[in-house]
Amino acid sequence: MTLPLNAEMLAAAYEYLRTTPPFNKWNLPDHEDIKFRTSRRPREAGRYEWDGDHHIVASIHGIAYTESLMRFMSHEMVHLHLQIMGWESKARSEEVHNAAFRKFSALVCKHHGFDPKAFY
Ligand SMILES: [Zn+2]
């Protein structure tokens, strides 16, 4: 049995993380301003997308348990932060983890005990 992932869980995970460092210093939007949904894509945990709205999409095939949900959501929240600050890489042909991403990721991993080598 695994976690029956749904949009409400994604929003709740996001809101929990938003109360914790370093996210609580980033002035991130309320969960109501983000579109959360699940997908069935096989080869990814999920993704953050910006098309005028913020989207956080989690794959039910890539996330089975709370631990990976928290790591996934934290990862996408770094992308969200970079997008809002204008620091996200512009070339989106493939997902890019630039120097800013690595810097904020290191901070997230330090506070939350995520393995930085498994954060990508
Ligand atoms: Zn990423």
C-alpha cells in the first residue's frame, strides 16, 4: 500500500513546508494561488511550471510515501522561489538546476535533513 496522492495532500504538504525554514523567509504565495494536481507520468516525480499561473504537478508513479512527497515538494518550492525572484534559468528545453537553485537547495537540505545528492 502506498500514499493515495491527491491535490489536497500536495497543498497541505506545501503549507506545512511554508511554515518552516528556509521557506518561511521567502514570502511564498498562499496555496490558494498555486494549482496543484497529480499526473500519471511514469519517469518523473513531478514538476513546477509557470504559464502565468504557478503549477505543481506530482506523479503518482514517482511518489509513494510522505518522505518522497516532502522532498519533491521542497524541490519544486525552490523552483517556485527562483521563478518569483526572476532567478530561474530561461532555457527550459530541459530542466536546469542553476547555481541559484543549488544554493537554495543546500539550505533546504540542511534544515530538513534531505540528502543533497538525492535532491535532484
Ligand atoms: Zn528541478
